[in-house]
Amino acid sequence: MAYPWFYWALASAFFAALTAIFAKAGLQGIDSDFATFIRTLVIIAALAAFLSYTGKWQGVAGFTGRNWLFLILSGLATGASWLAYFKALQLGNASQVAPVDKFSLVLVALMAVVFLDERPSAQEWLGLGLVTAGVLVLALKR
């Protein structure tokens, strides 16, 4: 695989796995919503430091209404996802919660077909079906 996106996606998967393990360990005895707030503060601080270090701060004057709309909607969806994820981790096993959370990749593909006019190949549909089956097997193991 010589695709740069693939390595970033692998890094994302690795850090998402760490997120589940660290969150499950850190949620003991505290409210999951408040834990999400603490996590968000850490993310804001880390991103501010990263942007400062790399010099990637930029003005927002050039943003369009569409940029703002979809970035705000994405932020709201992310927040809702995090709240639900932390509550699920608090209530369930990480080994069950994480696979169900990753069902989002199937939902992304379906939404991309409907809203972005993407057309997965037969091989991609097969993979999505296998992921769906895997999620069901892992989530319903107990």
C-alpha cells in the first residue's frame, strides 16, 4: 500500500483503540458525560499546542457559510458520538462497545452513497457486509 491516507487511517485506528482502553480504565467511578468534557479539554489543549508548533493557525475570514455549516454539524455529531461512546464504555465491555462503534464505517459508506453520490464496488460492498457480520458476532458474543 503506497497510499498516504492508508497510514493515517491506520494511525487513527491505533489511537481509537487506545481511546477505548484508556477511557474504560478512566471511567471508573465518574460520570461519563463529565469524563467526555475533560477529554474534550485535553483535545483542545493538545490541538492548540500542535497548531502552534506546526504554524498551522489560519484566519477564518475566508471560510464560506458552507464551511461553517458543515464544520459545526461535524462538531455536534462528534460531540454526540463521544457522549454516547463514553456512556456505552461505562456500561459495557470495551471489547463489545468498540466493534459496534466501528459499525460507523458501514454507515459512512451508506451515507456516502446517498449524500455524496459515491459508488462502492462489489468488492467494497462485500467487505461492508463482512464488517456488518463481524460487528454482530462480536457485539452479541455474551
